[in-house]
Amino acid sequence: MDIKIENGDLSIAQNGIPERVAGLEQAVQQVNFALKIPKGSFVYNREAGAFGDIDFSDVDVGKKIEAKVNECLLHTDVYAFVDYISSDGENVTIGFVLKNNFGECTTEVVVNGQL
């Protein structure tokens, strides 16, 4: 279980207490952190964040992203699969399927880069 982050800040419930996420929702949040947040910049957890520049010209970029994302999910029961990678010339969209024993979900992460 983790604290829910929305729009780069803590998500606070109506009672003033930070909201929590777990399971697949927590995994989606961690995947976004792994790819979008510069490592060390998240004040609540300096270990959270990007694993470095992504070389989208690498033939094995999908496998490398998948391995790094799953490394971020090691302490969970969730496994991530890269479904697709596409580019509009400025940004790269990475589609993931996240699975655990209770189900699966899909998510997209948009990062800066070029294919």
C-alpha cells in the first residue's frame, strides 16, 4: 500500500487524510514514477523515479523498459508487460499490461523521447 499521488501531489481525502493506493492501482502509479519522475526529485521518496535516459533507438528498448519497470515492482505481486511503443515525433507512448493474481489492467505512460 502506498500514498496516492495525483497531478504530482498527495491526494487528500475529504477528511484531510492522504488517500492510499494498493494492488494494480499502486502498480500503475509506480510505473509512471519509474518512467516520468527524475530519480531523487520526489521529496517523499528520493529512491523513486526514472532509471535514466531511455534510448528509444535501441532494438531491445521494449525488453529493457519492461525489465526496469518490473525491477521497480519487485516488492509487489504485479508483473508488467510492454504492450506497445509509439511515437508522435516529440513524445513516446508506452502501453503496459499489468497483471497480478487478482486481475489485470492496462495503462499508458507518455515520456519525452524519440523512436
